[in-house]
Amino acid sequence: MMLEPSIDQLQTKINSKYTLVILSARRARQIQNTKIVQIEAPTAAKNVGIALEEIHAGKLTYVSTEYKERR
């Protein structure tokens, strides 16, 4: 079974695998609750796959916040 889009293609958009997982999981929950998708005719059957397609299409991005260490 091949993941489409591939992890290599997705990492050109978001370079951290951890960020990719968190972003796609949160977006999948939004899709489940609202039934609203940002791309036309997604090929994935599951919400996580649709979220990954949105990332690949450039419809879903994130803003990085700098982590500050507490003292």
C-alpha cells in the first residue's frame, strides 16, 4: 500500500515529520466535525488522507512559534 502523497513530497511543504503528524491529525478532526474540505475531489477515503492531500496542495499550512525555555 502506497501513501499518496508520499512522505517525501509532504516534507517539501512541512519539513518536520512530527509537525506533519500533529497538523494532519488536527485537521482530520476538523474535517470529521465540519465535513468541510479545502480541495476539490479528494482521492483519499479517510480524513487523515484528505488532510495530507490539503497539505500537499498548499491549502493547509502552519505558523511556527518559537519555544521558550522556562527558568
